[in-house]
Amino acid sequence: MTATMRPAELRDFYENPAVPVASGAERSLRQARILARALGPASPGRAPATVLDVGCGDGTAAQTAARELHGHHVIGIDWSQDALRRAAPRLSAAVRGELSGRGLPVATASVDAVLFSEVIEHLVDPDSALDELRRVLRPGGHLMLSTPNLAAWYNRALLLAGVQPVFSEVSLRAIHGRPGREVVGHLRLSTARALRGLVTASGFEVTAVAGAPFHGVPRPLRPLDRALCRIPSLASILLVHARRMP
């Protein structure tokens, strides 16, 4: 009989301070700017938007977003106490919450936008997670989602060579058969087409899919990685902007 990792063990994994929780800086900036253009600036005659960074990790992505979203309120949410401790100095508000169980500590249809950065690839049940994000967003509210691209340009070459793709993992204890050294707990990966389909099926209208570079690409290849962001289906990171359907 094959042993399986129990939910408590998964929680212990993500509470481990050695597990990376920070978002890549360039990716965080790109997604923040997309959301800033979508929301527009806060103004005296207009109430500021409420933006949740769900799965905020150490708060770096939310901090970047706050600098771009002038006048709007950015609130970090994470269920990891260790992540929240690290996020607290960077954010004006960081609270504990989770997508499963009782759901987020947020009223229905009360939020203008959600940042969902590098979270969906860690989830056992992404469908229920997107349902919960849809619940808290007002009709027409914005979802800004980012996740690694299974079909990134180098992953296509690695698969042809019989090598495990970057971002994918077969173990939560060690790296086997792929480049890299860090175990980060990725359970699900998607292509641009699959991610668009998932988000659409969850009650959102996808308005844009963009690409972002990956900070772990070897330095000599980074110019190519940035250039290929213009073709989201080949980019290292997928950025999806969507709006909640009524």
C-alpha cells in the first residue's frame, strides 16, 4: 500500500520557513500594473477599491501591488502563520484565512479585486478555490491570477529530451529528474489554454492572458525568457486577468 501525505503534513510543509513563499519581483510588478490599469486610479469622488492578495505569502507581491494601486486598499490573506508574520511589516493589513473549510473571512460580493499569485498550482481542489474567490468578488470584480506555465519554452525542450519539466514535482521531499534544487510543493500545472478554460468554467470572463519571466532561468537565457513573454503560451509564467460574471 502506498503512503499518502495527510492534510496536517501538507500544512507542516507550508509552515516550514525554508519553503519559498515570495513571488518573483518582475512577475509581481507586471501583474500589479495590469490590475492598476483595470481598476484605474483612486479619486476624491470615487471610493477606493478593496483588493485581496489571497495566499499573500511574505507580502512582497502585495507590497508591490500597493505601490502601483495608489489610494486603493490592499489586504493580505494567508493561512500560514509563518507567512503572515513575515508579511506583517510589509502590509497595512494581513489576516488569517483559507480557501477550504469555512472559506475566507470576507463577506459575499464585497471585494473589488483579488490577487491570486502562485497559489493555484499548490491546491488539491482549484475548482472550489475559484468558487470561493468568485463568492467574495462583486459582479464585474477583477481576478488577477498568476501561475507557472507547464508549456514554457524550455519545458517543451526538456520533455522532448525525456526530462521532468521545470516547476513540476514528483515528491515533497526532494527534487527528482528535473533542473533546480528547491521543493516548493507544486501539485498542479497548466498550459495557457487549460488555465483559460478553468477560469472561464468557474464563472469568470478572461479579458487578457500575458506572460512574465521566471527569476530562476539561468542568466545567459534571461533575455530570451523576457522576449518570449510576448507569446504567453511560451512564457515562463502565465498572468490571467479575468472579471467575475454576474
